[in-house]
Amino acid sequence: MKTKIILLLLILSIILAACAASNEPSTKDENESQTSAETLPEESYLDKLGAKNFNGETFTIIHVLERDGMFFSGEELTGEPIKDASYMRDNLIEEKYNIKIEYVFKDYTTIEGLLRNSLASGDHLCDMIIISIITLSNPAVNNYLHNIAALPYITLDSPWWSKLIYENMTFDGKLYSTAGDIFPGMYMAPSATYVNHKLLEDYGITDNLYEMVFAGTWTLDVLERLTKDVDVDLNQDGRMVDIDDFFGFIHQNHTLSSNTFCAAMGIKMSTIKDNTIVVDLTSPTAFEKIERLSGFFKKITYNAGNDFIVNTFHNGKAIFITHYLESAFLYLRTMEDDYGILPVPKYDEAQDTHISALNPWNASSMGIPLLIEPEKVGFIIEALGYLSYEMIRPNVYELTLKTKLARNTESMKIVDLIIETSYLDLNSVYNFGGSTDIVRNTLFDKTPLLSAYNSIESKIQGAIDTYIEKLSEQ
């Protein structure tokens, strides 16, 4: 107990010191843990939340994403900045509100069954689940989850919660998964383009791509111009294969990838209008952009799954690659050639901003089971969210993403841009009627869009109607 009290006093002293600090630039070494934001409000948000005493109850968090597990606190300080910030955050919550935070790891394939069985038996499963957005899609429509928007205390428009999820995934006042600073893996999920600096020099490409991004001129036309005649069939077998050949630009050819490029071009897979969900992928504007993308992509055969990133870009066999921010952490840390980070290009210069689609399979999110105490859960989650914003975000965002993974100042600035322009919509998660599949087929298999879309239009609307009906019953 004495150790915990000392730790609590240390944390509070850090926060109070930050409140009184000036706005002078930080002089911390990049490997030193940052436990608070550079500036904090004079009055802590915890004071506004008010005092609570939960009498030693347990707050159980099930987490299933290994990438988030590496961020969660352990039983002691380890010297690892993110884990230590998480450890101190949890200790502050435990001491301040007399509650015990417990983490339980489960395989993601078991979550829906655990939720279903919990409801059937009336047994409390946990207070919060940290899992990918897409894994919560079935539990959401099957009424296994609590409406997060209805929980007390939670302020979904606060900066520690994801604005993009709140705006694009809330329907009829109901939100069954959201993301924020509680789970740092969220920052790994936005799409990004990587460029090999050595190969730029080798191929005589002198365009300042970073300046183009900030000038609004980094577009699909530019990427095509730089890579149009660069692909080389190294083994001369008449095919372009990820593990065999050289590429000016390489990407994956699944639905996640087509969603990424459509979003970057300003095409929304779905919109919410007049209390209904609209999927319109054949409007003149959407059709033109999808056809343009289809003409841009070349036929590539993939034999290596995500290992294609190592076999091509990491090994100096591709100038550009589009994947996700987490790829720098997972695949590129040992890359010898210097690389830079760019957003996925815009459609044209008239487009207002870059748009960075999230990978819903990897984007960490929160689900709340139905059998909870709303007052306790809402309060603790909001407190955790706020303290994560102040204590954990600087370590994840500044140390891990920007300082350790971005290899130059320009890329650090672009990481900011990518996260600020992250995007996701309901159809990117639910794929109503197979609508996103036909877009993928058009882009990568060159199947006609209009005929494919018309053949499943009623199926798309039926899936939307079913989704709306299920939510109306909750």
C-alpha cells in the first residue's frame, strides 16, 4: 500500500507540474517516457467528473488484440514507455476510485459466443472488450452489446474518443463500438503509402513528394506518372508475381485495399441520410473515379500474404507500397534502405483533403456487454479515456509512431495528417449485400461495375433494411 501511495503521489505531481509548465519545447530524450501532455488544463477533467468510491470492486477488461497487449500495463514498472504510462494510469484510477482493473486475454473467435452465453445465463462477463471493429459487427446487430452513446459520463465528442467513428458509425443514436486513446493500437490502423528513397534516386525521380502532399498536389496522376513504366518481370515468366518481380507500385488486391483507395479518392462506401443508410457506388462521380482506379491498377499475382511487404518493399523491390501505419512497426524496422511515409494520394488537386481509410480488422475498438452497471462502466471508461489522452498518447504517438517509425521530419508531419484524416463508414464494416466486393472486383479483376452493381442492388437494400430493423428492436 505504501508503494502505491508513493506512486500515486508521483503521478499527481507529474500532472500538476505539467499544468504549471510553460509551452517551451520538450528537452526529453526520445527514449524517455512521457507521462503527460505538454500542457494540461488548469482544472483536471477528473475534477469535473467528480468523486466516486467503488468499494474495491473489479473492473474487468477483455482484450483480444496482441498489438494492444504489448501496450497494457503489467504488475510493475518495466522501463518501457507505453507500458509504464499505462501502469501509472491504471494505478491512479485504482487509488482514486477504489477499484481494481483486471485484464483478461481471450481469442477473438470466442468473443461472440462468450457474449451470447453470458446473456443466456445472466452472468456478468466483463465491463469492457477491446477488439477489432469488424469483430464487433455481429454482436452489435445481435443485441449482445450496450449502446455506448447511452452510457452516462462518456463524452464521445471529446478528443480522447475517435471523432471519425462517432460521426460515421453512429446510426439512430446508437453506437456499439468506438475507439480512442484507451487502446493505442488504433493509431496503427490508418492507411499510408511508403516510398523507398534510394530507389527514387536510382530511378532519377526528383519530385519533392512531401512538399506535394502539403501543397495538395500528391494525386493519383502523380503516382501513375512516377511508376507507369517501372515494373520489371525479372524471371520473364509473363506474369507479375509479388515474390519474383520488381514493382514501381505494389498493393494488395483484397476488399480492404479497394476500400482504402476508394476512400482516398473521396468515395464513401456508405452515407447516413434522413435516418437511413445510403449505398450509391454508381453515381456519375463515383463511377468515374472507380473506372479511373480500375485503369490504374495492374494485374499482380500474390503468393506471400502480408509477407509481400517484406519480399517487395522491405527488400528494395518496389518504389512505392500502400498498406497501413502498423506496417512500419511490423515489417519495416529492419529495412536497410531509407524510406518515407506519405498518405494515399488524392484523386485530383480539387479534392479538399487526403483521406486515410482505417483497416477495421486491425483498428482497436471498444465494445460494452449488456450485463453491466452503466454508472460504474461509463464513469471508469471516461476516466480511463481522459487519462490515456494525457498520459499514454504522447508515448504512442510521439515516441512510437513519429520518432521511432518515421525516419525523417517530413514523415513525422505526415503521420499527423494521416491520423487526422482517418476514415471509416458502416459499409466498410458490414459490406451490405456484397457491395464492396463488386468494387474490389472492378478494380483488380476488371469486371464491369454497372452490371455487377445492378445485379445485387436489391440485395444491398435488403441488407441495409435488415440492419436498420435489427437496430430498431434494441
